[in-house]
Amino acid sequence: MTGNRIDRRTWLRSMLAPASLLAFNAQRTDAAAIGPNDSLKVTKIESFVLKNSWVFVKISTDAGIVGWGEMLKDDAKACAAGALEVSNYLVGKDPRRVAYHWQAIHRGAFYRGGPIKTAISSGIDQALWDITGKAYGAPVHKLLGGPTRDRVRVYGQLSEQTGVNAIKVGVRGTKRAPFKYNEGAKFVDEVVERFKALREKVGKGVDIGVEFHGAVQPPTAMTLMKALEPHQPWFYEEVVQALNVDVMAELAKKTSVPLATGERIFTKWGFREILEKKAAMILQPDVCYAGGITELRVIAGMAESYYLPIAPHNPQGPCSLAASLQVAASVPNFLIQERGDNEYTDLLAKPLPPVKDGHRPLLTEPGLGIAIDENKLRAQVGEPKPYRTAYDEDDGSVVDW
């Protein structure tokens, strides 16, 4: 004990101390798990691969504070194993030096970046922010400068109950998606008729993003973009493969509909090229892939300098959503959150605040703002889904999906 400050471990050892001392500690630990100047060290890193291919990382500390994060669901086993390798660096260190650890993990590798390396950094970064927020008794967005909005708009399933009025649909004809290099007029008409019917059904009060998923070849993408434009899509997502930045930039010049991309782009360096070449007007970084909360903040700042918004990608679980919502709460140029209406009751110990009027309330609990139920999570651990391969039914060649 120094002066009037008592750390958590001292409190636990002094359960038989006078009532006045216990009252003091109870009052202080209601606000934060430990004091801001107390020692805190990482003791263990664990990873979990679920049957649906979601990958979680858990970081424990000597104060009993635990942080959770998620990583890229593709190459699930590689991400899970890679997270454990970081133990050699991180165990024994103060987890609250989040930006420092991001740099050390990234720059400590000779072969840097790439989907798996960056996914590992992303999951660990989320877990470190989770610990830091819990240590200081505050949600992450308060540690990042405080909220820039009162609630977060989401898209997912249209619902009168939740008020969600924004969706995303895939490009598809009557029987299949477009994958041929240059689809014919009949197929293009099928795609347009399906989208036209949807627009007429839901009306102009619903925002509809169109997902090309990087699976459409450039000549077909150009044709479909032009054909769909009269029916007012909200944005076109991944009109071609994400690494085909120059072609994406050319296509962006040929339409009045904003292009969106980012789910397969990682770190600030990947998004720099998108911005410099004007290949997209909406950035969609994935907090489980692009570098975590630390890097999404930087990417959002870069986008803001070009007067562009971010709409974080999210095909994964509760840490992915919670971390994305913390970023959305703290940056000025946020547009909308993908799959923000998911509830994840099968993994959470406490329900999320419900979506109302198409918006999710800010998460105000310390850290990421959620509580993982580890028993529920462990019950879903298993062999991840196998690789998916698609083929052209006409000639048997491999196509994008």
C-alpha cells in the first residue's frame, strides 16, 4: 500500500481488514478493476476455433482481467496457431500499451502484412483494448476521445420491429450468380429484373447495397453496373477483385453509384492505394482482418482526409461487431455497420442493447462492451468449415464465388 492507494490484489488479501477500508476499495473498484498506476501483466494467450470457422483469442492477466478478440475466419487454424506464437513476445508485458504492441508485433516480423499475419494482429489488438477498457472502467470509445455520435446505424435484415431499413443483396440471375467473363444480354436482363422487383417491393425508403463480392469479371461488372444504375443502388461493393485497384478505379469513373471495398484489404498501406487512385468512395475495413481497432482508427482518419466514410465489414461474431461499434462511436466519418442487427445470444453472457429505429445504442460497458460466455463458446469449438470451391457448370472450370 502506498498512501491511500490499494491495488486489487492487496484488497483481496485484506478481506479481514476494517469495514471502512473495505468500503473504500469497493467504491474504487466499481469504477475500474485496478488503479491506473497499478501493475498489470499478460499471463496467457489462448485461441479457439469454432465449427463455423470463427476464431477467438483470449488474453489473461495477473489481475484477473481477461480480454477477447476475433480473427479472420478463413485459414482459421493458421490464425489460431499464430496467435499463440505471440505469447513469446506478449506474456509478461503490460497489455495497456496497445499501440506499442501493435507496432512490435507487426514490425517484429520480417515478412509483414498479408491476411493471416494481419488477422493475428487484429484479434490480439481487440483483446488488448478490451483489457485496457476493463482496467480503466470505460468502454473503448471513451479511451479513443469519447463518442462522436449517440447511436450507430446498422444494416442487415429489414424489420419493422428493429427499424432496420438498409440491406445488401448479391448480384444474381434467375438461377446463378455472374461468373463468366462477359455475360450475355439474357443473363444481364435477369439480374436487372430481380433488382427492379426488389426496389419496387421495398420502395425508395430502403437503402440497398449491391454485393459483387469480387467474383464478377471486369467486362461483366461494367455491363451490370450500368444496367442496375437506373434503379438506384446505394453502393456497389467489390465490383472486381480487391487487388485489381487500377481497374476498380476505371470502373468508378463510369458510374454515379459509389463503389465500396475493403473487406479483403489490410492495414493503412493497403487502403492508401484505394484512396490515392480514387478506386472507391466507401471504405469497408474488417476489424478482424485489417489490423484491429488501432488500425481502423488510422484508416478512418485517412478516409476523412478524402471526405469519405467507412462502413466496417462484419461477417463474424460478437467481438467483431463490438469492436466495430467502438470504432463507429469514436470516428466522425462513419456511415453504417454491416450485420449490426445480429444478437449473438449463443455466445454472450449478457444481451446486447437492442436495435431500435435502425440503430444500435452505444456499448457502454468497459472494454469492448460485451461479455463472452466461455462455456457457450467452448461448446462450439470444433473442426472449421472446409475450403469452398465453385465451378462453371458449363465447362467445369474454377470460378470465383
